[in-house]
Amino acid sequence: MVVTRAAEQSASLISKLEEAGAEAVSFPVLQIVKVNLDPEAKTLLQRLEEFDWLVFTSANGVGCFLQWLDESGKKLTAQKIAAVGPKTASRLQESGISIDLIPDKYEGKELARDLMKSVKPGSRVLIPKGNLAKATVTDALQHLAKVTEITVYETRKAMPSIEMLPGKVDVIIFMSPSSVVYFGEAAGDRQQQYHQNTAAACVGPVTEEKAKEFGFHKRISATDYTEEGIIKAVKSYFREETTS
């Protein structure tokens, strides 16, 4: 199996795959880069206490935002905290931050729905995000609350050596649509050999749609958008392949 996550994020997933009996290699097609504090960010952080909610849609957003806080010397006050899923929540809890809202299904649409029930009209909401993040929560709340988005990290393309890819690949794991795009660019002409016989294991329907667009005939889509969820989906896929 090939894991396309950023190098610094792949160890956990690779370890879990190996525990499940798979042979996994890292082929990092993207990298996560924290955005430096600019004057706009510094001004916003000085007004942090004005926000009623902080909404985190990724663990990367948590890590980079907390680094910003450390650099600025600011602390969270009485803001309510929302996290899109358990990994994002865990990053917050590791820093002693309590979670007020986490959806039952770990995706942006469910987070937006729950927030629409919890956020009071006129509340001020801050969303630290990545440069490629969708505006799902912002779009849902814009008529209810005053929403501010701020980019705290960038997802950038990495170009790993094609020699890192093994000759035979049963599954390529994609944890975001951008990883599908960047894999295609990194693999070059060699990507064609995977489209017919290699399964694209995707963290959810949006990523699966991108894999379909890029030519993968075999696709696995996790219904639980976590590392555990995608491993479960891969196991289920191969059980079905074996019995069919």
C-alpha cells in the first residue's frame, strides 16, 4: 500500500496499516506549511476575545493556530470550541482545551449543521483554516453569524522521487482531493499503470470523486473519515474481493 500523506503525518497511518498486516510505504505528495503571522493576523489575534466561537476543521489548523498563539503571547478566553472530528479534538485536548461541539459524522457538512443549531444569531465565529479548505461552514453560517476565516497553513505540492513507489501497488491511500491531484503530477506517465488494477482508497466521497476524475477504476470510499475508517474500508474491500 502507498500512503500519500505529508511525510510528517504518515507515520501513524503506516503503523496502523502494518499492524493490520499490510506492507505500507510513504510517498508524500504534499507538505503542510504554517503561514507566518502577518499584520492582519496579529491584529486579529489581539481581538481574539471578541469571538464567541473558534471552529477547527482540521488537526493541521489546530497545530498552526496554537503556534500562532504562542508566538503572539495570546491565550484563549471564554470562546466555545468546535472540532470537525476526534483527531482535531485530540490536538486541542492535548493543549488542555475543552471541546464544546463535535459532530457525530466527521465532515464539514455535519459540523455546519450542528453549529447552525448551537451558534446564537449575531455571534462572532473565527475559523482558522488551510488555503485549500472549502467554505462549507462559512457558507452555512453567514446569514446567522459574523464569520471570519483566516488561513493558518498552506498545503503545497511535494515531488517525491518516482523511485519511492514499489513495482506492484495494490492500494493507494488518499486522505484529500489535493493528494489525488498531486499524486498524478508526481507519478507522471507511471500513474496510468495504476488506474486499471490499483484501488484508490479515499477518505470520503469528495476525494473518491477526484480519484474517479483522475481515472482510477477501482475505488474504496471510507464512511468514517478517519485513519481507522479508511483501514476498515480497505479490509472490507479485500474481504469482498476474496469471496467474490
